[in-house]
Amino acid sequence: METLRLYLHHFLSFYFSLAAIISQYLFSEFPKIQRFPIFVPVVEAILSLYFRFSCHLVQYTVDLDDQTTVHFWAPAQRKSNKPNLAMIHGYGANSKWQFFYQVGPLSESFNLYIPDLLFFGKSHTNCTNRTETFQAESVSAGLKALGVERCSVYCISYGGYVGYRMAEIYPEMVEKMVIVSSGIGCTEDQKEEQMKSVGCDVVDFLLPEKPEGLRRLMDLTVYKPNLFKWAPDFILQEFIEVMCNSNKKGKQELVEHLLENKSECDIQTLTHETLLIWGDKDNIFPLSFAHQLQRYISSRIAEN
Ligand SMILES: *[C@@H]1O[C@H](CO)[C@@H](O)[C@H](O)[C@H]1NC(C)=O
Ligand SMILES: *[C@@H]1O[C@H](CO)[C@@H](O)[C@H](O)[C@H]1NC(C)=O
Ligand SMILES: *[C@@H]1O[C@H](CO)[C@@H](O)[C@H](O)[C@H]1NC(C)=O
């Protein structure tokens, strides 16, 4: 499994470089030619194959009602000797891109349930509700429809807000929590300070329209050197088309709600056993947010 993952990683890096070189030759002369997305669909297809055949996950589309549909990656066959783990992605990509590195090793020990949040990947709603509570209820209803009574929750960034709400609303459904780099529990003032540090409109920052915008986003959010840095503009533009521009209005409204709505700052103290994982170089959610969140959580904390 480890070897396969490494191969896949190398393959993706190789594919990326090759696409970059070819594109320089082919397209530098004709920058205005309209192209169909090629790179992102190929990577999406490879990731789907990896999820399906290496991690034994299949896709489920759950219609919660006539307004809302939630898409999941979930085990083809649930193993009763493994615990359930729901993994909730952050803002930006869909579940496949977000959890590519984690899903292989974790699928060996857990029954994984990986939803796309509403307006990401293949999940959407015609409802006008943009609250994290609504996202949390949709994920929980989807899990119940898939027969999951209890699960632990691993959530990151925007997904952290959703996971936390899940634990608040359905304390009996959630076993343990893992929260990775999130802003849950921060105050209005902290929110404002962080928004200022971005140096431009947060919605534009999170949903870039141009390759340079995506590079800036990656510069601020990825610490280790990442593939995006050297990617040619046309690949970044493809990524923007596929990841940011689909359901863009809904995605915008989610951020606006999160940033503007004061009521979203109020959180309850959780009694669930919780692990906080933070990057000490995180520019968006500084380490002080983790210590603050720690105070809301009454159980054991592992510090690293
Ligand atoms: C939302 O509305 C559109 C157009 O009215 C419709 O095509 C689509 O099926 C609806 N989505 C859901 C999840 O019901
Ligand atoms: C959004 O949905 C949540 C959960 O169903 C509900 O508690 C809340 O009142 C709704 N908010 C709005 C503005 O519709
Ligand atoms: C904040 O949320 C409440 C309830 O979810 C809603 O009624 C209100 O309109 C929202 N306010 C803003 C500014 O989004």
C-alpha cells in the first residue's frame, strides 16, 4: 500500500512536470487558444481509481430530500472489526484532493466515510441556508442513511466548524474528535485580525479567479514547497475552473456567512475525547487558536 502510494505520488509529480514542459512548447505561442481541461480531469480520474481499488472505497450519492444531495466515499464493505471515521474536508478542494495522503493508511484501520460538503465536489443543495449547522446536519443525515450510527470525526479548516457542530448537535453519534488547523471558537476580533492579515478580500483570496491568485493562496496556506508553485498558468486556470468556479455563488455565501455572522462564534464545550493537530507555521489559523480551542474541550489533549 505504502509503495503504491509512493508510486502514485511520483507518477503525479512526473505527470505534472511533463504537462508543464509540453505546455510550454505547445501553448506559449498560442496563449489565447481555448482549451478543454485535461490535467485536472486526468488527476481526478487517477484519484478515483486510487480510492476505489487501493482504498476499497466506493461512491454513494445520498438524496436527503428534494433539495439536498450529499456525495460520499465510503467502504464497499464495512468491516465490523474496524471503527468508523468520518473525514470532513476544508475549503478549496473536494474530499479526494484534500485527503489523498491520509486515505490510504487510514483505510487500513478504519471504515472511512468521506463526504463532499455542500457546494463542493458532487454535493449540492437548493436550500438557501449557508450555516455550518446545516452542513453538519446534512453530513449527519447522509451518514445515518449509509447506516452509520456512531463514528469518530476527523475535520480540517472549514470542515472543523462543521465537525464541531456535528459533535454539538449529535453528541451521541460522535465518538472522538480530531480537529486539524481550524478557526472554530475564535472571537470576532480575532477573525477580523486574521482577515486583515490576508491583505485582500477574503472571498477573492479563497476563490481566486487568476493563476496568480491561486499561487498567493497556496503560498499562504502551504508551508512545505508544493507542486502548485511551479505549475504553469494553464494548469492553475484549469484547477480554478474545476474547483473554484463550480457552485461559486454557494461557496462565496458560505464564507460570507462564516465571516459575517456573529452567532457562529458561540460554541459549546465538548466532552468528547479530542485530538488537536496544528501546524506551528500556520498563517491562517495560528497556534494560539489551538490553545484557545483547547479550553473548550474538557478531555485529554496530545501536544506535539
Ligand atoms: C435544484 O434545482 C435545479 C433547478 O431547479 C434542479 O435541476 C436540481 O435537480 C435541484 N437539485 C436538487 C438537489 O434537487
Ligand atoms: C439553517 O439550518 C439550521 C439547521 O437545520 C437551522 O438550525 C437554522 O435555523 C437554519 N438557518 C436559517 C437562516 O435558515
Ligand atoms: C446570521 O445567522 C442567523 C441564523 O442562522 C440569520 O438569521 C442571520 O440572517 C444571519 N446574519 C448574517 C449577517 O448573515
